[in-house]
Amino acid sequence: MTEALSAEIDVLPEVRETLKRPQLLIIGDHEVAAHSGETFDTLNPSTGSLLARVAHADRDDVDDAVRIARAALEGSWRMVTASERGRLLNKLADLIDAQAGELAQLESLDNGTPVGVTRNGLLPGVAAHFRYFAGWADKIDGTTIDTGMPGMSVQLQREPVGVVAAIVPWNFPLTMATWKIAPALAAGCTVILKPAEQTPLTALALGRLALEAGIPPGVLQVLPGLGETAGAALVEHPGVDKIAFTGSVEVGQAISRVAVGTMKRVSLELGGKSPSIIMADADINLAIASAASGIFFNSGQVCSAGSRLLVQSSVFDDVINGIVGAAEQIRVGSAFDPATTMGPLISSEQVDRVSGYVELGRGDGGRVLTGGTATNPNGFYYQPTVVVDAPATSRIVREEIFGPVVVAQPFESIESLADKANDSPFGLAAAIFTRDARNSHHLSRILKAGSVWVNCYGYVHPAVPFGGFKMSGAGRDGGRESLDQYLETKAIWTNYAW
Ligand code: NAI
Ligand code: MG
């Protein structure tokens, strides 16, 4: 912990205590240093200062964790009844609720999301996600099939897929971890969580809470570390049965290539370049407010961010003026300043990446109507940015920026719109703003996207599957579909007429 924290930021005493303790790996029911003794630094993006040094897991630590995860899978966790699994997940949800204040502060110190948003917008969803999957734990059943073969019974049995490595990003650290852990544990799997190197702190807190809830040691272990060390070791390890990943397309592809070697199951939630479509008949104020929050929420560091704005020509100027106005209302600042409505980006690398895209867009003829600048040398801040006139081929229009940058394009008619909206390698989400149900029904059928929001943006719920078409990934988080990804199906053929 640094003096900078005590001087600048008002946090709960529990959070100060947490930051004072060594941030170690959670293996079995122990908190241990890495075999190598190595650590890495996690920073506070609101100030750029050091928040904590964290044990850096590598191959030997992964070996330990996988061995213990497998022993728990076949032993202590298997002995726990399905309804008891549900009870334990509910207990964990209760502990999360009870400590939501501390968890939110720790998370916002680590990732820069305004603390009120983390506390009131995100933490309740984390607990709700555990509760939803707690309800599934004792409702996983099989079926029988009538093959018509005399003397033969066929029974389908669902079994946990095994040891799961959950590799998650920094934009919503607890939420992303929970989206993997909750269904995996409900299904009876064991999980090794590898948080992003930028945001390891709440993952460790969650690991400690799971033990406190009474979840047996080895069922949820936490291995902070870099992607190329801890992450890669998990992906290569033959004792890991499944990788559940959220992050960049490049890493998702790399993981898939390696995982095929041992035919690990892989589910991927990758990036997006999701369109917000505003028809001339829309409620324009609703559309402006929703589309603005669709791109600027969490500083644009959202896989489903509405980073392409497609606006019907007759209302283009009004909508763009409205979005620019919304951008200029935003107060960019520290996650712990109550006046802040948009926090910093996660890192200086991310600021460079975002400003690099904006410069590329300018070079391609794009006009920056507002924003386009990094601010405040002490934190990782970037102004909300609106770009028009960039050609459809420009990288600023095609690639995921993962920052508060929206590129706007006009369209003439609904006929020309669908091709434009689907003209992306990604297919994570889309939003349609219209008062005409014919438009929304027509478009929601033809849009290639895993989530389509009509007259709203960004809703998620534990019961509703979330994930991507095309390059945005494979598999779904949330809902029954998510649970299925942590189960194998076994067909048992019994000849009862031998
Ligand atoms: P990343 O994909 O490198 O990181 C995500 C997770 O993967 C982290 O836990 C990281 O440690 C791990 N990882 C990295 N390399 C790995 C490897 N070789 N094997 C196993 N695990 C590995 O993403 P990064 O670098 O943090 O962000 C870069 C860009 O990725 C962003 O600008 C954004 O476009 C995209 N991204 C998308 C996210 C989403 O929610 N879909 C989340 C985070 C980033
Ligand atoms: Mg951090």
C-alpha cells in the first residue's frame, strides 16, 4: 500500500486492512506465495499509483492448484449433495451482499469504475448471479431415450465437465469471474480463477469468501498472474478440462489453438463493435440517452459497448448534437470522487491504444466533434469522444477500441441498414431505437448479434444468455445455456435382456 492511497482516497477500514495484507495465491485453503517468490504490481488507475504487490503464479503453482482441484472434484466436492451445493452458493451470495461496500471499494480502487456504480450497479448482480445458479444446482437431471431396441435401456446422465480454468479480464473483475464460477460450481466442477493482472484484488477476496462460506478447499482457487505465465500454464495443463475465457479476440484464438491439443472444452466471450441503430421514428431523447450510456458506461470498456452509431440521415444532426451534448456533460475523474460520472481507463497502455485509434481515425478523414484527448497526467483518463465522417473501411470503424469513443455513420433506409449493421467481423450486441414494431421485429431477426436491445441498451440478467455470434466468441454466460457448458452428457446403454 502507498501513502498516496491514504492521502487521497477515503475508503473503509476493512479495505485498508485488506490492502495491508500480503496478496497471495489461494491454493487449497492456504494463502501462499508463488513458488518463484515473484510478485507483480497492481495500480490504481485513478491515480496511477501502486495499490498492492501480488504473488505471481507460474507453472509450478498451476501444477499444485490443478492437482488439488482434481482431488476436490473427485473427493470432497463430489461428496457434497446437489442441494448442499446450492446452499453453499447462496451462502456465498449472502457474504457478498454483507461485504458489498468493501468489495466495491476494492474493485474500484483496482479498476477505476466509479465506486457508486460498482456498489449499486454491479455488486447486486454478482450476488444475484450466484443465487440464480444456486437454484440450478439440484435441478440438473438426465433423461431416458426409447430407442425401440428390445431389452435395451438408454439413460442420459449429466456430469460436471471437471476442472475449469476461468481466465477473466479487468473491465468488470468480479462480474466476469462470477459469470464463470457460479454455473461451474452449480454443475459440480472445480474452478481455478486467473484474474487479469490489472485487477487481482477482488478475485482474491472472493476466494477467501468462498472458503468462509464453507465451500470445500480446492473447489475455488485463485491464481493471480500474467497472461503469458499463469494464463498460458493453465491453458496448456493436461489436468484442466475446460477454459472459460473473456477477453481479446487474439488471446481467445491463441487459447483455442493450444486447448485443442488436449481437446479442452473452450467457451469464449470476446470483443465487439456493436451498433446502436437510431431510426428517424425513434423517441430521440430516449435514443440519445441510451446510446450515450451504451458507449460511455465504464469508460467504454465494455465488450458489448455500442461503439458504432448508425443514425437515419434525417435525424443524424439532431442525434449527433445530442450525443455530443451527453459526452460533454460527463465528469471524467477519480473513481472515488462523488462528482465523477466516468472513471479512468484501466492503464496507460489502454490510453495509448484508445488515442492511437482516434489518431488513425483522424488520419482517415474522421472528424472529432468532442473529446479526442487524454487528460490528467496522474491517472489514466481519456475524454468521451465522438467521431464522424470516418470511412467504413477505417480501422476506427471496424476494430474494437475498448474506450469512450463512438463513431457515427448515417444511413438512408432500413433496406441499406442491415448490411451496414452486420458489416463487422463481430456479433456481440446491437441496439435498435424505433417506435415502429415492424422495424424492430425485422431488424432483430436479421442482425447477427447475441444480444439485441430494443429501445434500451446493455441489459444483462443471470437468467438471460449473453455471448457472441461470429468473432465475438463461442458459448454463452448466463441462463441454462451457461450451465450446459459446464456439463458433459454421458449415454448409458443397459442391456437388461442378456
Ligand atoms: P487480454 O485478452 O490480453 O486479457 C484478458 C485475460 O487473458 C487476462 O486475464 C490476461 O491475463 C489473460 N491472458 C492474456 N494472454 C494470455 C495467454 N496467452 N494465455 C492465457 N491467458 C492470457 O486483454 P487485454 O490485453 O487486457 O486488453 C486488450 C484488448 O482486449 C482490449 O483493448 C479490448 O479490445 C479487448 N478486451 C475485451 C474484453 C471483453 O470483455 N471482451 C475484456 C478485456 C479486453
Ligand atoms: Mg489495478
